[in-house]
Amino acid sequence: MSFKIFFASTFGLIKSTAKIENAHEALLADYKMFCEFEKSNEHKEYHELEVLVNSPTFKQLKSELKHLTLKGSKEEAQLKELGKLKRNKRLNQFFTVEKSEDLKRFIKISSSPALAHYKEIKAAVEVHSYSAIKKKGKESKEYQLYEEFEKLKRSEDIQFFKHFRSSTAYRNYELMGDSPERKRLEELQKITTTDEFKARVTYLEDKQKWEKTDESSKEKRFAAMQKMPQVINFLKYKHSHAFDFFRKWDLVFEDRFDSGKLDNQKWITQSHWASKALGQNFSQVGDLHAFSDGKNIITDGKSLKIEVRKEKTKGMQWRIPFGFVEQEFDYTSGIVSTSELEWWKHGILEAKVRYAPSIHLVDAVYLLGEESSPQINLVEMGVKNRLGILAKSDAGIHEECESISGLKTGEFYIFRLEWTAHSLVWKINERVMLTINQNVPAFKMQLNAASIVVSEPSYSLPHQFEIDWVRFYQPAKD
């Protein structure tokens, strides 16, 4: 068992494949929602509302309207002043007299011939003293005039006139008739009975005045938008670095093998050299199988399965010095390659693979260039369970690999290769397993997956090499 695998398993350092995958899918869904919203008219509306609602002018207006009431207003002061004037005793007395029948009678008498005659006689009588008039005798003109004066003086109208004119009520009436208080009262009555004033008071007393504004409608719309899933998602990640990976890397290749058939826009079922040299697959010396041209590739809508079967078939094998020779094989297997379609230089390769090694087989996902060396194994299972790089040398095959023995058989794992100009880093479920910083390939490579038979299986076949999905990322273009 690999020490790294043992250590990671013992201390729980290898994360759950399901959790990693679910987290990735959830984050990717959030990212897509984020990007879609960011480009939408809704985002434009939300941003405009956000700027508006958080502006000092908007906040000040809301505060002012929320605190704007009749209390403390100019209108309240005018109404209070009017109320006070209406309670003014002298003004109330003035209006009582103004509306009274006594005042009407007084005014009538004031302009009557009788009062004018009375005043004329009075003026004539008052020229002489009463004793002087009396001496002239009752037959005298002066005495008769005096008696007429006395008679008029005692008349009901003259008595009323004199009494009313000297009354406190009438004196107040005259005093208040042209007073500042009366003028102000009439002014306020005129002001407070206008439609404009009444509308203003109604507005000031309205506790919903803010809610009836266009600004309040926009605030409500902003609040409603904040509850929208896409806005919640946007606000969650607005200042986050959670999407850095998706922003820095473009997904340039992906196959989830969920269509029910192999995508011939992505894969061929021959190796690169078989396709170029023969137009059909061939086997290497020592291989006990022949690669069929796709018959051993199973796509059931859930995953890709490369199936090794025990069945006789004929196939080509490379033999020195004869070249390609037809031979009979006891086993068939399959291979898929992107060599006709996709080649990459640098990036991130990921594949979700079921770990189910067989000691008689070699199941591998790997990268190759135009030559067969070096070979970068994303994962290799079977005779050896490992990941790393294999390269031909004068001494044979040079290996820089890390054992992955100890992974749970039958379980899916996410194998990842981070390939830069300066390093190769292998990970299993986000756990770094191997790093190589020398002799890093600097040329384009194509992706392959194959299963080969290297010794007679001691168990019944078929055997399936299962890949759930595969992805390749390259640095995002600015």
C-alpha cells in the first residue's frame, strides 16, 4: 500500500468524491447564474436601484418625509394661531355684537331722521339754560322746543341708542373693528380655507406619504429584487474569490458520456499511430488482446466503459523485423483517443474513474504526443497502480511515479493533473500525490484511455474499465 494513500486514508485527508463533485457542480451552477445575471437587464436595474437607494439624497428625502408631520409645521402654527384668535373674548364679543339685532337697530337709528331731529333740537336747546327757558314761559318758542326735546329724549329709540352707544360691548365693537387681531383672524381664515392649505394639511397628516412616492416604489422593488435567487446568488459571490477557478480557466473539453453513444466529434476508437499508419488498430508485442474498432466501448448514458472480453479474434501486431503481422488473439479490448480532434499544451486534466484494478490488465488514462514517449499517466491500474510519467531512455523505461495502491476498490475517485510550463502535479480528490518539476513536456499531447491484457486472467471476464467523465481546462483568454 502506498504510504501517501495510507496516511491520507488514516487521517481522513482524502475528501469524499461525491462531496467534491457536488460542491463543484453547485459552485458551477452558481457561477453560471452569476454570469447570466451580471449580463442581464435585471442586473442593470438592480445596480441602478442600489445606487439610488443608498445615495445620501435618497436617504435624506426618506428621512424628511418619514419625519414630516403636521406637528411643528407652518400649517400647524397657523391653525393654532387661528384657534387662539377664535377663542379671543374681545373678538368673540365683537362678532356677537356684529351679528346682533341690537347693532342692526343701532345702525338703523343712527341714520334715522328722528335721531337727526333729536340732535338738532338738542343743539338748539343747549344754547340756553333751563332756567332761562323757564323764565320765557311755557308759551315761548324756546319752552315748546325744550318740551319737544325732553319728549324725544325719553323716547324708546333715543334711550336705546344712547344706552347701546355707551355700552362696553359697543365700545369693544368699535375698538376691535379695525384691530390687528381681527385682520389677522380674517387673514388666517382665508388662508386655512383654501384647497391648497387643506391639501397640505391632509398630506402632512398622512402617515403613508413616503409609501406613496415613486422613490418608495423603487425602494420596494429593490427590496423585492434582493429576495430573488439570482440576486441572492450575486450578492453572495460579489466580493468572493470562489469563482476564481472558473474565471482563470476555460473548459475546452468535456465529456460526461451521458448521450448513450460515443461522441465522434471528440473521440476516435483507434490510437494515433494506428489511425495514421494502418487506418486500423494494432497490438504491441506482449499484448494478449486485440483492440476492436469501438465494439468494446460501451456507452450506456451513464459512463464510458472499456470492456475486456475473452473471445478469439484476429488483429494486427507490430513485429520486428516483419512489421505489421496479422495474428489471432484470445482477448478483445478497446481504446479511445482525441488524436484526430483535440491536442493540448498545458492545462488541467480531470477524470472521474472507478478504481477497480486487475493484476492481469492495465487500465489507463494518459496523454501522449506525436511520439510514444513520454507518456503522462493520469491514472494507471492493474499490474501497477500508479500515476506519473514514463519515458524511454537508453537504460529502458524511466519512471517517475507514485503508487496509488490502497484506494478503495470499486470506488470512484477524481484524478487530476495540473500541467504547466514548469511542473506536473497529480492529485486524487484534491489531495496532492506527486509533483515533478523537471523534464516537463512542452509540446501538444492527445488524450487516451485504454485497457490492455498483459497476462492470462485467472478470473472470469468481462472486465470493465469505467470512466464517469473527463474534462480538460486551459488558461482563460483575456
